[in-house]
Amino acid sequence: MSYTTEKFIRVYDDKIGSYIEVGPDGDGLDLVDISYNEDNRKISFITNQEHAVEMAKAILELYGDKE
């Protein structure tokens, strides 16, 4: 038998119930799927891992110390 596991991270807006989900693409192409989900609608885009890492770095640089 062979098994595959996937890890997704969701960030919820507790006031309105929407969330952002980040995880691997569904086709197993080593891409990153980033989606915004609201009212049972998924608005998604897929990017490569390198670009996703650079986006995360930029977001942390802009907003990382605003907590």
C-alpha cells in the first residue's frame, strides 16, 4: 500500500467566516495553491514554490511586526 498526506493551512476571518487556504496543488506538480474562500466560493491561484516563498517574505516584511 502507498499513502500520500497533504498539509493545508487555513487562516479564518472569525467575523465573517471567510478564510484563506494555502496548500499543495491538487495535481501533485509541486506548486502552491492559495485560495480565498467565502460563501462556499473558492477563488484560487496557483504559483510555484519559489514565488510563494518570496510572497510570504514580502508579507512578513510589510506586516510582520504589526501585531
